[in-house]
Amino acid sequence: GAVVSQHPSRVICKSGTSVKIECRSLDFQATTMFWYRQFPKQSLMLMATSNEGSKATYEQGVEKDKFLINHASLTLSTLTVTSAHPEDSSFYICSARDNAEAFFGQGTRLTVV
Amino acid sequence: AQKVTQAQTEISVVEKEDVTLDCVYETRDTTYYLFWYKQPPSGELVFLIRRNSFDEQNEISGRYSWNFQKSTSSFNFTITASQVVDSAVYFCALNPAAGNKLTFGGGTRVLVKP
């Protein structure tokens, strides 16, 4: 199947700093990518839909100024967590569609200290 | 609005036992896709199956089998002769054919003891 690569897999940052997470579709082009957040022992919650060449669409309750999404090319979307706080610590995972199938990145475990 | 319910939060079995994971969904769409994913402790999501709403045939893949019952809006997953490596969280998900968003169930944690 198609491959989606997410980087980094783990990151620890200090409170108040920003962290960028990259999501790449390696062998297909993705005009749309999705960013999910997963708290420990919980399900995946869609944060936003990343659209190539246009603004991302955020789900209700997700702060767009805090979670900046850029989808500058057909194979790369980035999520930047700005001014991170400990409550932003979570597992972030991206997804891209290839035909009717959704492929997921490996996920990024963010810890804010 | 769409909803996926996995009533079992955690199931514990002994190796070689069969285990069935329930998934019930709600949608107003007539065409949709159903998925099962496995999430091992490492965190990545592993695709297991996709089922089109018009295809109610049950499917078997090795020790995995799926039972799709449109009449009861259920898409259950059975692991036969479970193994320790099957220990993971399993998610059922729904996606309307006309849209892109996946709605996930709450997940079922399966623990297979040796």
C-alpha cells in the first residue's frame, strides 16, 4: 500500500516553544491530508483537514492560531504547535488518502515539559 | 452526523482463544466505507480492512474475519486462535463515500496472555 511518513516520531520541548511535525506521502500525491490527535487510552480525534494550496479546515474547538497547518506541496503537510503547553502533550498522527483508502503516518509523540 | 461505537473497551483472552470485537455505526449516507485498524503499542495505525457499504460479503484473511450486517449496522471483527502479537488496540472507523473524514470508534484494547 501507499506510504505516509511522519517526522519526528518523538519530540520533547519546553513550554512556550514551537514544534513542527512533518507528514509526507512518499509514493503518491495527496491534495488533502488529515491531522489527528490522540490522548492516552483514547480514540483519534480529527483536528483539521489540510488542503494543498489553500487554508486548512479546522474542527470545532481546535485553535487554528495554535495549531498551524501548511500544505505547500502535493506530498507534504506540516503541523506546527505554537507556544506549546504541557496540555498539548499528546500523540499526533497524520493521514493521507490514496483512492478510497486512508494511510497513516507513524505518529509523533509530543511531550511538553 | 456519524457515529461509531465500540462497546468493549478492553478484552483479555488467553492465547489460542477466539476473540470478537464489536462495532456498531450510525450514518445517514447510503454509500460509505467501513474500516478496521490495529494500533500496536508503538502507536502506528495498521490498516486491516476496508468494506464498501454495498458489499455485505463476509471476509476472511488468515486468522482474521469480518462480519458485516447492514441490517443491524454492525461490522464485527473476529481473531481466531489469538496470539500474543495480536495484543493491541483495534479501531473501527467509518467514512462516507462522498467525503474524506474518518470517524473512529473509541477502540477496543485486546490483551492476549500466553
